[in-house]
Amino acid sequence: MPKHSESKRSFLRLTTLLLGACAALLGLWGAIRFALFGGASARPREFPMSVLESLQAGIPMHVPEAGAWLIKGGPADITALDDRCTHLGCRYRWEAEQQLFACPCHGSEFASDGSVLKGPATRPLIALTLNREEQGKIRLLEGKG
Ligand code: FES
């Protein structure tokens, strides 16, 4: 067998190994970050109070600047949920036809109250409390109020 073919094969093997190691490290970092911080971000969770005026009953609204979904109706007047999946922290989206939140990363599904409908996620979406601040702002705090 020609020598350059063997070195080419070694190069490909090494490249594959390095890419696999990089992917594993990225996955490990994501899992560690999520375990330590629970998917919560350090960004301020504020938005103008006027956003609540456009909230319609039963239709979740994403507020990206606050990293949250707001849902009007149900036992609480307004439910706020962290917009990161509790599996590994991907941003999930609202599926209007199915009336559920679906995570594009690994297929977890959640009801509009944040409860798990389908794994791999095992924990409900993180509930946030709405706190009315001065200057016409709403601040979201972790945990139910
Ligand atoms: S991050 Fe959502 S299902 Fe894995």
C-alpha cells in the first residue's frame, strides 16, 4: 500500500478523533453549565409593563428580552416560564396546533403550565414570578410567588 495513503488515513482518523473530542467537550460544558445554573441566565429579566396589554388568553407570548414565555389564563392570572428547556437548556417554541411547547433539540414537550408531557426532560419548565417595578417595568424572578 502506498505510504501517502496510510498517512492520509492517519490524518483522517486524527481529525475524526479531534472533532469527536471537541463535540464531547462542548456537550459536557453544556451539561455542567446547566447543572450549575439550572438554565437560568444572568441577563436582567425585565420588560415594559405595556407588553402585558397585548397578551391574549391561552396564547403564549415569547418575551425574548426577558428570556421567558408569558401565558394569560389558568389558576394564576399570568404564568411566566423560563424559555429554556429543562433537559439541556435549548430554547423551546410554542406549537399552536398541538397546544404545547416543543423543544427542537431532543423532542421534549411541555404543557402550557410547564409540566412535562414527553421526555427526555424530567423536570417541568422553570416558573417565574412577575414583579411589578417602578417606571412601568415588570421584573421576572425565579420561583413561584
Ligand atoms: S434540550 Fe430540550 S429536549 Fe433536550
